[in-house]
Amino acid sequence: MSLIIGATGAALLLIGWIIETYYTITAKKHELGLHISTMFFVGTVLLTVYSWMRGDPVFLFLNAAIAVFEFIYIGSFFVKRRRAARHY
């Protein structure tokens, strides 16, 4: 079960990076979209659970920290959207 969780988390991160790299190259912009950030967040949460199940404290700390920062980044999308809605 832990292997499925870890592999799913890694696959989400890999797919997200591939999609984002493609968009960055074709559109020449360097801003993560909400859907990519959500994939990264879910992927890192799954990898955090995986590392906890495996008993790897270094990997656990690393992925938990990344998940927190990604959560903050996702939250900034909603703050920007809310501020933009007030200006109309």
C-alpha cells in the first residue's frame, strides 16, 4: 500500500513538472497555474504519507515543508482572486 501511495505522489509531481515545463517553454511565462500547484500539493502530501509509512524522517520533513509552501502558494491564488473581485 505504501508503494502505491509513494508512486502516485511521485507520478503527480512528474506529470505536473512535465506540463508546467511545456507551458513555460511554449507560452514563455514562469508562473505556476492553480491546477499544477494543486497536483504538486497532492503529490507532496502523498509522498509525505509515504515517507512517514517508511519511517524516513528526512524525506518526511522535506515533503511536509514543500507541502506547506505549496499550500500557501495555492492560498495566494484565492487571495488574489478575492482582491480582484473587490475592484469590479
